Amino acid sequence: MGVKDMAFDYKKEYKEFYMPKGTPSIVTVPKMNYIAVRGSGNPNDAGGEYKQAIGLLYGIAFTIKMSKKEDHQIDGYFDYVVPPLEGFWWQGERRPGDAMLRTDRAGRRDGVSGIDYARKEDFKWISVIRLPDFITREDFDWAVRKATAKKKQDFSKVEFFLYDEGLCVQCMHIGSYDDEPATVDAMHRFMEEQGYTLDITDQRMHHEIYLSDVRKVAPEKLKTVIRHPIKRA
């Protein structure tokens, strides 16, 4: 087995969080640390804030991963595959759960409280990549300084982000991002059948994990984990 094969892969080791089935399920997600960048606007804009944020995230993610070749030695370090890109999304001044579920002209719920997929320019988001548990705030700060010096780029928007997600309903969505409402509706029906209610607040958010490379995968084949916080009804 080669070195590459031995790298710890979070997607494979924690399949319950990264590889759920195509039918809704209930999961309890533990507290995790992330590299994060906050922003707003249409994620599809070629030179937009979202694309810039992704560049910042991966700049820090790979600086940390390659720290084994630097003079900064991280306690407990082991080789790993950089986890997938993720995102928390809402629209308006308040996050989705602060408003009633909107309906379209046909009377259908859009599946996400307050989100209108046609108004992508109104999106607000926190784009993240998971950090291994052995990464401390001090290690993160070192990586920001290192990347700034090496790449001659401003990484001041990047932050160390702790998120305790807790009890959620989730599902693997296969297809275009614009088709997510149907999957989310199925998730909401399932949670209600199981005795739960939606718990999206200003602290608990609509969450997506991107398992496909949009540059290489057709829209109808994209794999995205969708996760919503819930509580007992």
C-alpha cells in the first residue's frame, strides 16, 4: 500500500456524515472545527466573492496539510485527505428559519425556509472546509501567516470556526443544486413522520457538503449532502 493510500480520508472513515443514502435519515453530528470564510452573492459569478472564498479556504487547507514539510510541527499530525468543501446558506438579514416557509405561485413549498433559488444574488453564506481534530487555533494562525507570506495574498477573511451541529435530518441529493427543494421536502416529510420539527435558527443553518467537482461532473450527476437541524416536536 502506497503513502497516498494510507492517508486518512474523512469521507470514507465517517460515512454516516459524508455518504448518507438517497433517502432521508436522522443523524447526530458532533462538534467540529472548520476553516471558514463568510460572504454573500451569487455563487456562480465567475469573479465573485464565493469563488474567491474557495481559493482562500484551499490555500489554508493545503498549507496545513503540507505543514509536515515545514518547520512548524503539529502535535498529533497524521497524513489525511483534505475534506470536501461545505457551505451554510441563508438569505436576507435573518437566516431561513426566522421566516415562514414560502410558497411559489403553484402553492408548493420551496423546501428551505425563506430561500428563493431564483434570487442567487441574495445568498449569504459561510463556506467551510473541515479541520482535523489535532489542529489547534495556534496551528491555524500559523497557517494563515505562512500562506500570506508564501502566496503574497490577503487571508484576513479566513477564520477558525467551531460548529456544534447536533441532531439533524440529512439526505444525499443527486442532481442540480436548483433541484434541491424536492429532496429537502422529502427530508421534512420524513422528520415529521419521525416526530421531529425543523430547527433552523440564527445558530443552526441549512448545510450542504459538496462531494462532486462541478468542473468535471454533469449537473444531473452532482452529489451533495443536504442537512437540516431538527428537534423533537
